[in-house]
Amino acid sequence: MHINLEKVENCNRVFQVDSFEKEYRALFGKNPFVFSRYQNKLLFNLQQLDAEGLKVLSFCERFEDLHQDVSGYTIYSIRHKSKTMNPRVLFFCHNKKQEAFILLNCFLEKSKSDYDRAIERAKGKILKLLREGNAV
């Protein structure tokens, strides 16, 4: 199945794979209040990423380098840990000039194995995007 990219609202350099939004909504079940709260946090962080690029890693603790290399691309994470939930968003920077950041997938971290599975899924999506030539 082909992966399409969609531009994230109010961002110039941030894109998401076409399955991302549905996957992100599913993290929060049917509670619109919880979804809205985390969605607002995510959009704020994406606007930071859009404006500052990977410099956000040096001043914003919600961003982290996962030190996972896929064909020369690094996977990064955005986290919004709270007492009740720990949603994570995995993304990568499409090129050295930081012209495009692509949100790959998301998950609720409950254990290290959750992270490991999500990283493997993210790696697969990066490789597929590169094979299809569909990265921005």
C-alpha cells in the first residue's frame, strides 16, 4: 500500500503520513477532552519544530533523539508524559537541510517493548517512503 504525505496545519516543514491522524486519535479513545488537550500540546511542539528545526532538541525536553539510524536518517520522538498517559510521536528529518519533518507513527508508552515495536514500525515507514520516492 502506498504511503501519502499530508502537510500539518499551520506548519511549513512538518508533514504526516496519511495514517497518522487516525492513529493519534485512537490513542485517546472516545474522550474528546483528553484528545483535544494532547492535540494542542502536539501542535504547539510541531510549530516549534517547524520554526526551529532540530535545534529544539537542545532546549525542549519533550524532543529526543532516539539514536536509531535508518539508511542515514535518524528517528526522533516527541513526548507528553503525564500521570495517566505517556503518548509518543515518532518522526524523522527528511534531509540535512531540515526542509521537511515527517511524522511517522504514535503510541502510548507503557513499557520498553512498546517503544521497540513503534521504532520498528517507524523504520519500515521510512524505508517505504524512500523506496516510493514519496518523501518531500
